[in-house]
Amino acid sequence: MTHEWMLHAECHDTPVELFFQDGRSAEHRRATSEALAICLRCNVRRDCLNYYLTEIAPTDSEDIGGVWGGTTLASRRRIREARRA
């Protein structure tokens, strides 16, 4: 599968650490909000989310967290639950 869409992602030149915040501090929440805002402007966020859900972590137990395709861990879990229903 080709991943050429990655070259068109808004986050292409953004430090990856912004998308992988661990914790609940104000700084972590701010960084997560900033990452989500980048995703909202991105034309390939559906491709990103699909890539994550099908290739990176197809099951909840494989979820590595972070922001992918404009989603957080909690929102991806809700997506998976809805797909199972």
C-alpha cells in the first residue's frame, strides 16, 4: 500500500512529539489541542485515521495513543465500538 498521502499531511514538518503527549497537565492538554487543530486543517486526516486503524493499531489492545487523523485515544475507542455495534 502506498502512503504518498503522508507527504500532503499538515503535520508533515511538525515535531512528532506534539502528537504523543502523555499526561494530564495543562501543557499536555495544550499540546494535544494544538495537534488536533493541525489535524482539522488537514486534507488527508481520513487517510491518516484509516492508516492508523487498519495498519498501526487495528485493535484496541494495539493502540499506542497519540493524535491520529484528528482523533484521540478516547475518540478512536468510540469509533471502534461503533463499528462493532
